[in-house]
Amino acid sequence: MTGPVRILFLDVDGTLTDGVIGWSKEGDARQFYVRDGIALEWARAAGVLPVVISGRGSRAVAGRMKDLGVEHHLDVKDKVACARSVLERERVDWTGCAMVGDDLPDAPLMKRVAWPIAVADADPALKAIARTVTKAPGGRGAVREAVELILRHNGAWDQVLHRYEAQ
């Protein structure tokens, strides 16, 4: 990838979470890793638009994404078509995109982006598509790791570090 990443597409279950779905009479439950969340805030501040696209609908996921201020599309049957609409709106082409995923439903979108990233515990077929495989598993820092790589690539990592320097 030569140019900057402008859009980061993300799967949810197995990527932003560990893939375990809790269920009760109140609905579904997921656990999100706080370091992944703050990394999405850094990405947005550095000009990278994080966009969550999930094949499952979830009140828990919608709530967490709203909390983070992250654009999200849930219960999506065609991730590529959904991503295309984001690209058209943002006037970005596939060469300006990365995607983090973990399983076969992510493959069609990962094959289109310039920088496909698989989490450490991804399906082997998805790892074969990926240009990068994280050291961290899904839901345990894989997204943070991917965002750091992207921000370094874009030349924006020092901005993040500077935010936390002692005054």
C-alpha cells in the first residue's frame, strides 16, 4: 500500500470482540476491549474513518459503537455493497482502505481493500488473504494493533504519542 489509509472497515464478532455472544432475556451481550476502543478514537482524530460492518444485528454492539462515535452498519447481508456506499459518500476508492476481519464472511471485502488485516486467531483461509496478521487475537487488542500500524503508515503515530506527553 502506497497512499494513506482513509477508511478502516471492521468486523465485530471475533474482531472487536472475542467472538463469544452472551444471551439473556434482555438481549445479547458482548465484551469489548477498552484499548481497541481508544484506538478507534485515535484513528478518527488522525483522519482515518473507522466503519463497522457486521452481519449480525445487536443492541449491545449498536450501544458500544454509539458510545465510541463510530459509524456502524449492523445486520448487513452484503458487506461489499455496504462498503461501496461508504466509499461513494466519502469519495475514496479501495486503494485508500484497510479492513480487519476474522472469518470467511469477511473475505469478499478483504479481497477488495488495499490492506487486508486478519486477527491472530482468524480462520486460516482469511489469514491467507491478509497482507498483515496481528499478534493479538480478536477482542484482545487486534484492532489496537491494526490502528497503530495504520497510523504509523500514515505518518500520524507521533500525533497520538504527543497527546500523552507530560506537559
